[in-house]
Amino acid sequence: MAERTLSIIKPDATRRNLTGKINAKFEDAGLRIVAQKRLQLTKAQAEAFYGVHKERPFFNDLCAFMISGPVVVQVLQGDNAVAKNRDVMGATNPANAAAGTIRKEFAESIEANSVHGSDSAENAAVEIAFFFAGTEIVG
Ligand code: RTP
Ligand code: MG
């Protein structure tokens, strides 16, 4: 079933000029980039986006990291896009990520792990609406 998911290329990856290499991984897996923009997140935006994690011990560090440089926010579309994107991303901790995944190849640490991907179709809809107007998504 065609589906959409929200992806973020994180500051560790934009800093190392890896946007194109990461996008190639998405496209090679059959995901289509149907919206994309480069942003400098504000602290308020990062805290709102990661609101579900606000009780976690890593919340403050994560928000500081996410505003440490530009991000690229994207909508990926394809069959089972949420699960497919998480397969391409690999495990949160790059030490546990499978060969060929984005995090295995590019992540620096469990925090600076190069990409974010929505974890369910329901959250994808909320996260897409957080960054994009409907008119900015061209499927
Ligand atoms: P994401 O939301 O970024 O796609 O990653 P995820 O589902 O694999 O991981 P999640 O548990 O949702 O955590 C969100 C992000 O927080 C950072 N993190 N740091 N220091 C730590 O122990 C720790 N754990 C998680 C990572 O940047 C993770 O992607
Ligand atoms: Mg998550």
C-alpha cells in the first residue's frame, strides 16, 4: 500500500555533506522524495517535534544536537514507506545497525545517528503536518 513517512537528515549528516548519499539510499530502496527542504530548527521547534521524548534522559541533549546545524526534512512515499524507511535507516544505535543501512555506514553515535524516520503511519501523518503544507508535497 502506498504510504508516506517523515524523514529528517540530521545535523551530523548535513555537516559532512552526506545528503546526496543518504537520498540515494532512499531512492535505491524504492522510496520517492515527494517533498524536501533544508531548515535550521529553533529550540522551540526541536522541543515540540520531540515532545514524546520529553521525559527521557536524552531529551535535552537530543534537542541541542538537532539545532546544532541544518537539517533536511523530507516526505518519502512508497509501498510500506514507514517500515521500508526504518529498514533503510537501520537500528538507532549504529553499533547494532545492519550492514548497508544508513546508520551503519554514516552514523557517528546513538545520538548523532544521521536520520530520523517516523515510527508509525499515525505518527507520520502528524510529523509530516508539523513541517509541510499539503501544497508542498507533490506525489
Ligand atoms: P528517530 O526517532 O530519530 O527516527 O530514531 P529512533 O526511533 O530509532 O529512536 P528513538 O528511540 O525515537 O530516539 C530518538 C532519537 O534520540 C536519540 N537518542 N539518543 N543517548 C541516547 O541514549 C539516545 N537514545 C536515543 C537518537 O538521535 C534517536 O534517533
Ligand atoms: Mg523514534
